[in-house]
Amino acid sequence: MSEAHGHAGALSGGIRLQGGAGLDLDAESGAVRAYLAEMGLDRHVTEQREARDGREFVAFRLREDQARLWAPDFDTFGLAGALGLDTHGKPADLEREILLAMLLGPQAFPYPSCAELRCSVRVRRHTVEAARKTLLAFDTEEAERPMDCWQEYTEQRGFTLRPGQALIPALEKTTQPECSGGKLYSFSCYRATEYVVLLGIARGLAEFNPPLLAELQRQWETRAILAIEFQDLFLREYGTLEQPLPFRYYVPGDRLWFRNPDEPSSNAEGYEGSWVVYLGEGLFSNFWKPRQHYTFTDKCVEIFHWRNATYMGADGKLKVDEDVVDARVAQSLRDPREVAAILQRMLRLREPFGVYRDGGCVDASREYVRCLCPGTAELVFPGAVMPMEAA
């Protein structure tokens, strides 16, 4: 591994070790070097000291020649294939894909310690593994849970755990048919990603911070954390409309949103856009069809055709006919010229909320889980207190 010393000014991307209270930056840097060597990646990584506002940082990045070879223009879709990684058969290979994608990131992933970096990679791995196994019934109006695990839903508490039920197996039974005897429970895509990410967090805490897992368990026995409160408590967003991420840059375990850029069909409940988890290998989660995860093209073409499948239901609400969508998608995918025309329309940065002019379906940002380790964890659970906007 090479080392260089940077100057004050703009900080580079990749993985940024910034040290926390009571943590030795040199010792933590050594721990990261040992971690990279353990993963067989140390020879492909540069280490650079940087400074800003009187603070020192250490940035770890994939060497530029390797980044150009394995992920040109920050395109991470072919990363696993370029290195011959078996991310299904070997969990360590999935972690390598995650770590490599982070190391070549255009915006930095900041961590106070090597332990937090390891934990973040592991949580992402658990999230991907959970998303691969998740299969649900899409429904924006009804919600089901296995009632031996969860108490009846209430507006104040959401679905909370029954006494004696552990969070991890309850989440697995709710989202994974192999744990539920084949039963599929009803979810929206937004809530589905929350359960998958929560399972990744819980599994990570079981290894890295069991006392915090116990707090998470007590929280879900008291009140579920949902929607914006979930996002604010558990997730960190990177990328903005002012500084968007490259269109084909994703890290396995990212949660993200594809926007429906067609205003009329976006008024159908549940079709404003699509929340997914990036699984690696160029695939995005599909919680509704077994073993049919989306490619980037698949997802763009599907969202495009929502506009061609809307109808007014007997209840006076705008709806989308999924059978029509499936037929339209299949027809389009057989015609490369039609696919190219659709992608030319869809592969644009999404516009701000409420604006529908010339934007596409690609969001500027992604989300990943906050720090979880003892001493540096960022989670503070609210208990039974309701947030002001939901009171």
C-alpha cells in the first residue's frame, strides 16, 4: 500500500477514517490496513492523509488504474464479474464487492474507527442476503404480519412484537417465505425496504453490539419506527441534487428510490416511484416475483410503462394494472430500439419533488446504515414517544 500526504482543501472520496473521541487515528489506520490485507485488497488501495479545519483524516481509495479497469466511470455493475467473485456462494466475496465499491466511491464514506467500517460492510452484506430472500405481496392499502409474532396494528404503535418474540426471527418469518411456510405478507415497497434494512441492522448488532440489539428489541416491543422517522434514525444519505452520484454507481446494501417521472400515473397510490435495495452484480431487489431481481434496464422500462397501464378503479382511485405492465415490458425488451428510446427518456436525473418536466427516474442519492458500534453508535431510540408530525 502506498501513502501520500494531502493538503488542506477538498477531501477525496473512498473510505475516510476520521477518528472519534478517544480513538488513535494511527492505530485505527493500521487496523484498516490489516482489514484490507485480510480481504486481499491491500495492494490495490492507496492511503492518503488529509486535513481540514484543523482535523486530520486518512482516506483509503482504490488505485486509479484498478478503478478504471474494474469500474470505468464509477460503474459498479460489473465489479463482481471483473474480479470473478462468487457473492452467492461465498459471503466474504460479497463483502469484497461491498468494500471495493466503497473504496472507489466519488463521495467519501466516513467512519470513526475500523470497527465501524467492518460493521458497516457486514450490515450491508446482511441486508443484501435478506433482500435476496424476501418475497412479498404488493399492497399499498392493506398490511399483514404473522400474528404469532406481531400484535394487531394500531396507528399509534404500528406492528409491535408479541411478548417473548425475538426481532430477528420475526422479521425473517415476515419477509422470507422459506421461514413462513410459503405465506406471502402484504407490503408496500417502502415498508418492505424498512423491514429488510432493519433485519440487516439487527443481524449486525447481534455481532457488533448486542446491548444495542436489546434496545432495538425493546423499541419494537413498544412502538415501530417507520417512514421519515426510520430514515432519520437509522440511515445516512449520500449524494444530493446539487452533487448527484454517477448514474451507475451503487454499493451493495444501498437503499434507493427510482422516481416515476410521469405525473399522471404517479398519482396512483404506490406508483410515485419504487424503493429498492441494490444487491450487487448489477441487480436491484424485486420483492414481488421469485428469483426475478431487476437489472437497471428492467427497472427503468417497468417504471416507464406504468403510464401505459393506468385505469380508474371502481372506488374512484387511479390504479395500475400490473398484468398490462408485465406485457408491455416483455414486448419492449424484445426490441432493442424501443429499449434505447425508453432509456434515453428515463436515464436522466430526477427533478425536485412536485416538478414534472424533463427529468428521469434516477435519484441523486442513496442511503446506508449509520454507525452501530459501542462508543460510536449514532442510534438513540425514542421509546414510546411519538414524533411531533405523527402525534
